Amino acid sequence: MPQLRRFGAWLIDFALVVAAAWLLAVLTFNRIGTLITDVPELVTKGSWQFVKSGGDAQGATDDLVDSLWRDAVGYIQQGFLALVLVTFLYQWLTLNFTGRTLGKAVMGLRVTPNTRSRTALRAAVTTAADVAVYSLACCMLVQGWIFLSVICWIAAVALFTLNALPVFSRSSRSLADRVAGTSVTAPGFAGMLPSARREPDRPQRDLTSW
């Protein structure tokens, strides 16, 4: 079924995003661990905070803790930013050079047309719907902006839904397709399997992407 193929392609691509998120999370927590276990750096920073406090040891301690917290929050936010960038580059580069992501290639789907401007715009919308707005909500949460984070989570769910629901419409074009002016076709698996043969006069069906 075409719907299953589209969903399968999205699952494969999203699994790659999850793998990238896991690697970035490990890197981020390692950076935070180094931050709080680097004794020479802590001594230097603590001494500077004490000097600035004019002898107020409690104030210097509080300033040191606040500084470490800000650095840790910054590392987390950098991790989310890197995830958004990696996701966009994956979508844009694969679509721009091959016309399909790995998931679409496995499921025999292709995005057309795959001009540079269209694929960049499509990749941007897909990244925003799948990752970027959720990442922004998480960044707001660690920053302590609870209310704004909740609003952003609601917006993220709404954007994801708007991008996914058109799969079931008559045109079968996602929000990313409509914004970028692209379509997803099903040429089959001829691009992957040498033994597969495509009928030359068989019309292609427009599908949507995830």
C-alpha cells in the first residue's frame, strides 16, 4: 500500500534522526561531565568569582554554581541546534543530489522536481515539522521558560500534524510539498535493485513524503 511505503520511509529517516540525537546527547553529557569534573578549571573560575565578590564566600559559591549551570544549559542548547542542522543537511543534501532520502530510496519513492531551491525549502519545512520546533521547546524548558515551552510544544504538534495529515487528502501532498512545490512519485525500486525493470509507459503516481 502507498501509505505504508510513505510511513516506512518516514520511519527509516526518523530512525536516523534519533541515532544522531543519541550521539549528540552522549557528546553533550560528556561535555557537561568534563565541565563539573575539571578541577583546575573549577579552581580558577572559583577563585576569580571569590575575588570579584570582595570576600563574600557564599556569593562567590552562588556565582560559580550559576556560571556552571549557564554553561551546562548552553551545551544542551548547542546539542539541539546541532541536531536541527544535521537533520536539515541530511534532508537537503540527499534530496538535492539523489532526489530521495535513504528512507525514500528503500521504499522506492522519489521527490520531484529536485532543484536546489526547492529541495532546500522542502528540507527546511520537513526539519521544522519533525525536529526544529520540538528542539526549540526543549531549549526553552531547560532555560526555565515553562509557559513558552508548553506553547512551543503545542505549536510543534500542530505543525507536525499539518505536515502529515495531507497524506490522506486527494492530492496526497504534505505541507512541505505544498510550500516547496514538489511531489513524491513512486518509480519503484529500479534505482536500487539491478534486476528490477520499470515499465516505460507506466504513469507515476504522486505520493506525499514524511
